[in-house]
Amino acid sequence: MSYYIEQLANGLAIGSVYAMIALGYSLVYSILYLINFAHGYVIMVGTFATLTVIGMGIPLPAAIVGGCIVGAALGMAVERIAYRPVRHSNRVVPMISALGAGLVLSALAQLIWGPEVRSFPQFIPRTRIDVFGVPLATQSLVILAVAACLMLAVSLFLYRTKLGLAAQCVCQDLHAARLVGIPVDAVIVSIYALGGFLGVAGGILFAMYYNAVFIQMGLLATTKAWAAAMLGGVGNFQGAFVGGLLLGVAEVATVVFFGSAWKDGVSLVIIVLVLLVRPNGLFGARVTERS
């Protein structure tokens, strides 16, 4: 029994990483009903930037904050360059534009850091502690605690600050929000920045957990996060967090019962099943098309 509880803790830890990345998708989708395909590549570049800053001897907290700020700046740049000029075009056009931005980021990252996998420092120890007689990895517990704190911070931001309340107004009706004087463009770009910040935080936790950072993690993050967002409900950031936890637990359960070869296929299976059974996700509400 203790073995399964330990694996459950590991699943919640990696699931919380997926949840942090999925929040960026859900926040953007809740406002524009568009999928930010560049999000995973922003996370990858921000994680590589964090590794570079750490290599310069910068203290760890400053390096992590710096990498997250890079993610926020890239998120704002993607919104300004790839999304805003085509925001009112056919819905397919902004998504293709964002995908192109992501490919550009991938090419630049490969040019700067190379295509090989790089080791990411293990700042969180992999020791074990007994919790009610069950040995749990301290790394998993720390990752889960950090993700929970960031989730609480996002909730406070959205429900306790003027900018967060303005973002909710824009989510409900973008045109009405503009009419009552809310700076819609500023709100949207701030949401992209918040998504990039949280995404890189999740990317750093991912790199610490697996002790690796690589170019393809952008595509991997996109697949995992989108599966988590769809499972919880696209556009519902609380649902995205729960969906990420469920996805992490599902992956660990797959490894335990069927082997690691099937782990990455779980994300794709979840996407297909959710689309077939409940297209709006577990916590998503049906939305109407904006004019």
C-alpha cells in the first residue's frame, strides 16, 4: 500500500507541473477562445534561459525569477507580433501565426543552445521522508507545494486585484468591456505575460524533476498541457489545474501497471476520449461564439 501512495505522490507532483503549463493555455483561451500554440516554445526558451543564468553563477532564486520574466516577456512579444495584428481575422489565422512564432523560437533556441539534451541542476534533494509511515520523495512534495502556492497566487490575482477583475470582464464580453473603459489590449497582453511566467515556472519544475532540458520539450509541453486543459475544461483555469493533476496520476498509473513505453500515449488517449465523451471537459461550461 505504501508503494502505491508513494506513486500517487509522484503522479501529483508531475501533474502539478502539467497544471502550471496548462494554466497559460486556459487563461488565453478564456479571453480570446484561441489556442496559443507558441506557449510550449516560450516555456522551452525560458527554461533554457534559466539554465544559462544559473551557469553564470547567479543565485538560484534570482535565476528562476529571471527565467520566468523572460517567459513573460516572450509571451507579450508573441501576443504583440503574432496575435494582435490578426486578432480579428478568421480563427485559423491567429493559430497558424502563433505556430509560426513557436517554430521561430524553436529554431532560435537550437541555434543558441544546440540540439542536444542538457542536464538541469537538481536543487531539490531526492531524499525520502516518512509521512505517517509512508516514505515520500521530498522533491515531489516540494514541487507539489510550489505549484499549489502559485495556483493560490493566481486565484488571488484574478479575484482580488483590479487587473484580475478586469480580465474576468474581458472574458465575459470583450466588446462590452471596451465600451465601459477597460483597456482591453493591456489586459490581454498582461494575461499572455502571466501565462508565460507560470509556464516557465512549470518548465523549470519539469527540468528539475527529469534533470533535463531539451528543444523538443516545447512540443512535449504543448501536448501534455493541452491534454490537461481539455481534461479539466479549456478556459477554466481551476479545471486546468485539476486536469493536470489527473493527467500526472494517470501517467504514473500507466507506468506502474503497463510500463513506461505507454506513458506518453496517455495524453493523446485522454484528448480523444474527452472529445468523444465530454468535449467541454470535466469542469468546462459550454460557451457561445463571440460575434
